Amino acid sequence: MYRGIILLGTNLGDKNGNLERARNELAKDCKVVSISAIYETPSWGYESKETFYNQALECTFDDSPNDFINTCLNVEKKLGRYRGEGGYSDRTMDIDLLAIENVVMNSEELIVPHPRLHLRKFALIPFQELWPNWIHPVFNYGIDVILERCDDEVVPNRII
């Protein structure tokens, strides 16, 4: 069994409803152990008029990490995610696998811990809420130090 943190993000439609639907869909294939508050931020990496709602989930799953990320991608698709060519864009649902306890991997399909986790406060803050004592297995320092060193100037607004 694996224990990990995933991040949900949405900036289109009923954002609270999108998060709830994603949690419910994911619960069919994993056990959701705990959830963070919901945070609001502007888009990251591109310009959008729509703000994002983000929420971290701690979950356990029996599938391999590669199978589990495919489950996450299928939930995105079921909730209306369209992955076009190019960079970031508005979306009904984005699911990132941020970290898995005691796992480091770097394959074509999946990199764990997430390669941009340390750059994004919208991911770090809800992550820290769930795993406040986590030590990054590659950087070898804690989530508090990662957050302190993060250059992201946008501080997420806790809304729920």
C-alpha cells in the first residue's frame, strides 16, 4: 500500500462542486485519509481571468504509482479536462501527484516528488497542512524549509 499527497485544482465552472466530484471519483480507487482547506490563487504559469481553487488530499492506494496517476488522469477526463497542445490553460480539473511516502521515481510517465512542488506555494501550503513533518527525499530538507525558500510571491488565500 502507498500513502501519498495529491493536489486538486480547478478554475472553471462550479469550483467547489468540481473539487467534491473529484474527491468522490478518487474515493472509488483510493482511500482519502484527510483533506486540506481550499485555497484560492491566480493562475500560475499563464494569464487567466479565472482564479484557481486548490485542495490537497492525503490518500492511500494499492495500485502502482503509474497506475494511480492514470486513475487521476481518468478522473480529470471524466470531469471535463481537455489536454490540448501547448502550455498551461484553464481547466475544470487538474490532479497532480505531489509525493508518495518513501518513493522517489523519475520515469517518462511520472516524477515523484512532483518536479515543481518546491516552486508553488499553492501546492506547498495545503501539502504542509497535511504533512507538516515531511522531508523532501531528494532535497533532504523539510516542507517548512522548502516553503521558506520558495520564491513564489503569491500567497494562497484560504477560503474554506
